[in-house]
Amino acid sequence: MRIDIISIFPEYLGALDISLIGKARRDGLLDIGVHDLRDFTHDRHRTVDDTPFGGGAGMVMKPQPWKEALDSLVGRADSGRPRLIVPGPSGRRFDQQLARELAQEPWLAFACGRYEGIDERVYEYAAGTLGLTVDVVSLGDYVLNGGEVAVLAMVEAIGRLVPGVVGNPESLVEESHEDGLLEYPVYTKPAVWDDGTVVREVPPVLLSGNHAAIAQWRHEQRVRRTAERRPDLVHPSLTGVDLDDLDVRAATPADVPELLVLTRACWLEEVAEVAPRWRGPNESLAEHTAALTEWQTWVVRSHGRLIASVRARRKPGEPHRWWIARLMVAPDQQGTGLGRALLAHAEAQAPADITEFWLNTGRWRAANQRMYKKAGYRLLPGSSEVHEVAVDLVKPRR
Ligand code: JBE
């Protein structure tokens, strides 16, 4: 496999000489070329950036050096064209599936941007004039200073899938993310280890020699870990809705108008009949906005539309209790398992020292109560006496 990387910090990519990827290069399995973008400038200062049209902070990478750098790759081509990957926080998420897909390509080129990004016409030139497939790809939802660190990660994840790069191909199969579950915990000798304070033992099943029992234990550990750490990965058959297919994120003030509409849509009947004194559905935009600072709120979007939300927080004087509230699913999306999945999301976001989840729900809402019960919630003893129209539900954290 051929990989070309264009960067203004070629030294950054020196790490690709090390370890398995370095060995694969020396063995001829990976043909990696690193190119300095400044070699394609013509001024004394080797300038690669300039100020943005329309104003704003930071600098933008100029198109001309990028054109010449890309031309030099494609021009030298004896066969085919590279697939161009531009790492950037606004790209499609990089994951094991994309790594597998890219590992099938004969030739990849990575363009590392710095500053506020690359002039948009470079993308048009690469896709339009050069006819390359161009993908903006992001490691995750955080901002790096440039694409180099992301390229190191992507080349490592892709490179190790190229046949021969990892010595024992079996170790590729049993890994986190290969089949959608996280890895099981692993142990090595000694079987009994004194950490200085506590004597810690390896789970006995691993010493039993019973391979079927070991396989079963490991599978259970994988499912449990995945549910605990990454509920978004848990298979749809376990949670109903695959949160992976949905866009779940922390709510911002920009979400408030739609949150207000969702709140009114979800609690219309309560206002009219069941809980006429409850202010929730009548809250103003300002009240909804203020709630964003008191609560952690998450919203779910599907095709851009806000279809569900939930919020959670610790209340003063109740340090180990995670209150989950305003679990709302748009009327046309109810009954899809979305509420259950979002509840799991809110639980998973609880800080580590939380020991129980609480929520309060309308007594007359049988479907909701069934769902909460299935999710492990129990009616708080005495709760129905305290509230007329709603009950408190509690669930210990596993
Ligand atoms: O993940 N990425 O590919 C990035 C590249 C550049 C800046 N921030 C990122 N997250």
C-alpha cells in the first residue's frame, strides 16, 4: 500500500519510522512518502497561509502550494490516483469500519491542514480538476492544532490492517471495535499479586483450564464493559435504537427554541388535564436557556431535526444521586426505543461517584412506567403518597 502525507511539519511524522509501522515500511509492506508543503512555495519566506476573506480569527492555507503538492503526487502517478483524506474536526468520524475500508485502497494521500483550514477551492480542485475522491475525516469531537496527529493515528489504524503488518493476524480479530464490542479484561502472572495494600487475585475462571467457561466469561465481560462504557455501541437488539445512527450531543442555547417546542408537544395533554399546575410546558425561552446551566442536557437529531432530549444533574444535598428529567421524544417518534436509548445515555453520563439514578414521572403514563421498569427502575416506597400526580422512580447504579 502506498501512502503520501503532505504537511508543513514533516518531522512530526517521524514517528512512522518506529515500531510496527516502521518495520512494515522497511519490509516494503507500506510505502510511505512524507512531503513538505513548503517545498511547493516560491517566495523567500516559503509562505503557506494568509488572512481570511470576510475577516475572522486565524490564518487560512493558500491554495497554490496545495495545488502544486497534489500535482506532484498525481503527476508522478504511473498507475491510478490516490484517495485523498483531509483530517479535520468538521469531517466524518474515523472508526474501525472506515479504517477497514481505507485499508483496501492501493493508494492514500493525506493533506495535513494547519491554522484555520485550507482554502475551500483546494477541495474543489482535488475533486473536480484532479478527479480525486476527497474525504474530510475527524478522529473525534475535539480540536487539534493540525492534521498531523490525526494522520499518525489513522495511518497506524489503517496500516495494521494491511496483510503482513501485524505478525499474528489472530490478534486483529479479537479486538475492541472489530465486532462492535469492547475487549475483555486481561491478566498475566502472578495469579496472586500483592499491590502493597491489597492482595489481588486473577478471576478463578481464567485458571480453570475450562475453555468454554473462559470464552463465556470473556464474552460476558465484553458485553458488560460495552454497556457500561459505551452504551452507544450496544447492539440494537439490546437497546432497541442504535444511538450510533443518531446524532446525540450536549444541548446549546441554539437548541432552545426547538427544545421549547418539543416540551410543549410532549406535555400538551398534561397542561390541559392532568397536571394543570405544572409549569414545565409553559416555560419561556429564557427559562429553558437558564435550565441549560443548571442541568446537563442532551439532544438527539435525525436528519437535522431535533427529535428527542433528556437532561440530568446532581441536586444540592444529594451528592450520589443522578436526577434524570425531561426525557422527551417527539410524538411521531415515540415507541421506537429512542427514549430507552436516551435514558441509557443519560445514565452513562453520570459522574463516577453517582450510586443511584432517580427520576419522576406521571403516574398515568403506563407506557413510560413499563419502559422505566424494563430499564431497571423501581417505584420509590411511599412515593405515590408524596406526589399526587407523579411518582419517583429509583435505580441503583450497577
Ligand atoms: O481529528 N482530526 O482529524 C482533527 C484534525 C485537525 C484538527 N482537529 C481534529 N480533531
